[in-house]
Amino acid sequence: MDFESKIISREVSQLLWEMDKTVSTAESCTGGRIAEAIIAVPGASKYFKGGIISYVDEVKQQLLGISSKVLEEKTAVCEEVAKMMVAGACKTLNTDYAISATGIAGPGGGTKDNPVGTIWLACGTPERQIAMKVEEDHGRDINLAIATNHAMELFLDFLKSESQSEQI
């Protein structure tokens, strides 16, 4: 894990400690890398409950409650599924927040609509999620590292906004 990632993980850790909140992950293409970034900070067991690696649609449906209709119409690589994965992880793992990733890391598997390097990231609560799309292909390992870093940055920004709204 690079230095910048460790700083982000520490900031996430500090905010979750201060807010006394919990987080989980629902990962497809990142295969547990986001969870790994979260637990890189000692004491993560206070706020990290676990993660679901939902590499196939069957697991997305059964454990995260993703609609088969959405998967058929939009595929697993879309904003809606990324957001549903967040809500599903919060529900299944009983957490305040969740972070998700779904996409095509490569080197194969891309389509015209979702080329290799297309990864949707989301985070939030069961009621409110935000998402972002990563679209550049730098090769599998770099695609996954970029997605993991962006997911942690997205979650950090979300937590900061949550923390500020709690103080008002």
C-alpha cells in the first residue's frame, strides 16, 4: 500500500472512531482490496465488520439483494448496481456505511458499452449512496489499485460530509 493510501486509511479510521460508526465492503472486481485498505490501520476491528466478495451475479443477488432485472438490463457494471451493493452490504452485515466496487479490471471481459478499465465505485448508507465511475485502462494491477484508492477517497469525502452534518 502506498503512502497516500495509508494516509487516507488513517483519516477514514479516525472519523469512524470519532463518529462511533461501522463500515463494510461489497467488492466484485477489487476482490477484497478495499477491505484490505480499511484494515491496514490497527484497531479496525472497532469499526470494520467485514466484506462480501461478490464476484458473480449469483452472489450479488443472494447476499446483497441485487435485482436480477437490473443485472439483466444494465449488467453488473453500472451505477445502480454499485449503489445497491452498498445498501445490501449495510443490511447484510448490519453496518452504518459500506463501500462497493463493480467493474472490469481486465485484461479481458470488456464490451463496447463497458470497456476494460470501467469500474463503478459507491459508498454510503442504506438510504443514501454516492457513486463515481473510473474509465481508464492501465492494466489489471494498476486498474485495481486506482479503483481502491478512488473508493477510499470517495468514502473519506462522504464521511467528512456526514461528520459535518452531525455537528450542525
